[in-house]
Amino acid sequence: MAKLSNTPKNRASCFCANCPSFNDCAKGKKELLYCAEEVGKSACEIPMNGCMCGACPIHEQFKLKSGYYCIHGSAAQVD
Ligand code: SF4
Ligand code: SF4
């Protein structure tokens, strides 16, 4: 399995920007792709208003197991 890197292609596939939990703080910091090891948890206080990770193509492609990576940290840390 290829490493889940913070590439423009992977960022373009990430659903976070359309997620109900993704807030103005995260948007302002241009955060995305929290599941990637180089990214990990958000610098913002993110509310648990739902998570779209399970529907995202990256989740399937890299066989990820959970979600809320913005709160808990990267897939390498929490899955
Ligand atoms: S990791 Fe999940 S909860 Fe966090 S912004 Fe992305 S889709 Fe939403
Ligand atoms: S699994 Fe979640 S954090 Fe990772 S790319 Fe998909 S929506 Fe973004």
C-alpha cells in the first residue's frame, strides 16, 4: 500500500471541506487531509457534528478504518 501523503491529488479527493464539522477556523488555515501522517489533528477546536471520512475515496483507497482524524490525529496514529 502506498503511503498516504499530503499531495495535491490526495487533498483534492478529501471530503473535509464539505463536512458539517469543518469550521471557519479550519477553513482559514486551509486545513485538509487530516488522515495523512504529515497532517494529523487540526490546530482548531473542531466540533463533532458528523464526519464524512467514511464516504471519501481516500478512505477506501488507503483502507482506512475510522474517522474524525481532525480531532484524533492521522490514520497512522489512530487506525
Ligand atoms: S476528518 Fe472527518 S470530521 Fe474531520 S473535517 Fe474531515 S470529514 Fe469532517
Ligand atoms: S478520510 Fe477524511 S481526512 Fe482523510 S481524505 Fe477523506 S475526508 Fe479527508
